[in-house]
Amino acid sequence: MATLAGWLTGRQQELIAYLIDENRILRAQLGDRRVRSTDAERCRLAVRSHRLGRKRLSQVATIVTPDTILRWHRQLIARKWTDARRRPGRPGVRREIHQLISRLAEENPTWGYSRIQGALKNVGHRVARSTIARVLKASGLPPVPERPTSWQTFLRAHWGAIAGADLFTTEVWTWRGLVTCYTVFVIDLASRRVQILGGTPHPDTAFMCQVARGLTAADAGLLAGHRVLICDRDSAWSAPMRQLLEDAGIRVVRTPFQAPNANAYAERFVRSINAECLNRIVPLGDRHLRQTMHEFVAHDHGERNHQGIGNELINRLAARQDNGRIGRRQRLGGPLDYCFRAA
């Protein structure tokens, strides 16, 4: 047995010596060119090298140095534990903190690094000021003295005194053919309440001035208590109409050119009434159009949830009920639908 074992050991040594010489010849032919290996090949060499040890490895390794193979082995162990701790699901806390820092800076333009650091501490995140500065710089947000107030933040601070107004067009079939009707409306930014002021095929100065008188009426004017009215630069908002509003103590703010986001709440109402109502019917005359808009405004105030006010209804006439038969109310034959619990 000893003789057989010695013979096998000698054969293995001769085989290893041959492979070493063969690798050295191939390595000499490569010259200065670097051997490119895949991750799978590196893993195989790393596993083998760990069993040999540094001393034996220095005798047989020819493609790369022993230190390189051992480094591959350490990376293999680190990858194993990293992959084992990785779980599918919600994003990591680091990304969540980055998003929260950017959000706090955008919504609060006067907050510095220390103020944001304190706000993060209130929700359980301990972040250094240098980290906050680095995140804001990566997000393109300057420090406090240079950080502008966003339009959204400005509107939220003055919701109770600001209203928005706009016009939208609807094609109506009449006895004269297809006629374009211009509808004027105003929206209260705080409550999202909308009032249709009227419609006409020709929104001239006389019509718009009459709209302004209705808005500023002392007893039932919708703009009572408001100080700012946002409108775009449409020619319908003529100088005489704006002067009537200015005389009533209402400042007219005209949005910049091609900036619908400056009057976003009014633009959102136009999109809603078109997508959910007007695009699904064919208006047959002015009376049919007015009735359709009346039904949508009633649905918008009492039956349609608004994300801007916490996904609530504008008019909640009764408290929520958990028991009772579920009823369904349809308007305009089905396009506008509302589910509720009957008392």
C-alpha cells in the first residue's frame, strides 16, 4: 500500500509539473497581454486556491498572482453574504431618505441643512448635514439663500385668498351646424369648488365684463373674500374686464406664456370635465350642454373624490356609514357613477 501510494503521489507530481510548464509556455506566448477571465472562472480558481493555501499557491499559480486569487476569494465570500441579505420588496431606506430630503427642501424653501436634519430626526432618520448637502446638490437644489419658492408652495400658502379662472371650448350641434362654445368657469383653490359662469360662441368684451360683474357682486359674488384671480393670457381676459376686477379689490395675475402649470388646478378641471363627461356625449344645443355641465359640477362636488384634498368629497352631506345597502347613482345615463351606502 505504501508503494502504491508513493507511486500515485509521484504520478500526480509529474502531472502538476507538466501543467505548470504548459501554463508558463502559454503565459509567455501571451506576452504583455492581460488574461481576461469571467466571473465563473474566477470563482473556480478562488475555490481551488483556498484549499491550497498561500505557500502552495505561490508555486503553481502562473496566470495571476496568489494575492489576486485570494482577493477573488474574499470578494466571493462578501458577495455571498450580500446576496443572502438582499430581499425583494420596497426600496431600501437609503433611497427613501434621499427622496425625503429632496421633498422637504422643495416644499420648504426656507429650510436649511440643520432644519431638514431636525425634520428627519423627527421621523426616525439620523442624517449628517454633509449628507443632506450632498443629496441636495445631486438633486440640483441650491442652498437656502438661492433656493426659489416653488409655485405650488406659494399657492398652498395663499389658498384661502386665491381663485383660478379659465375658458374651454366645446363643439355643439345646433340648427346652424357645428358651433364652438366658449365656457368660462372659476375654481376656489382651497376647496376645489367650481362654478360655471356662462358660455357663448363669442367671448367678447361685453360678455366678459358681465362675467366680472357677477364675480364681484357684493351679495353673491363667488370672489367675495378672495384677493387674487389667476388667469392665462387669452385675449378674452381683456383690459376692461381686468380693470373691473381691479376696481373691486381683486388682483388679476396672468400666467406666463406657455405655462399651464401656473394655473394647474383650473387646467386639471378642464381635463376632468372633458375626459369624464364632454368627450363621451354629443352636445345637441346650448340647453343640452348647460344641463350636462350642471350634472358634472354636481357630481364633481358631491360624488367625486379629489386627491388634492385628501381623496375626500368637496360636499360631504352625511357621515360615512359602515352598514347598510350599497346604492348606486348614475348621471347622464352612466358616464358619471357614484356608489354609496343607503341609510
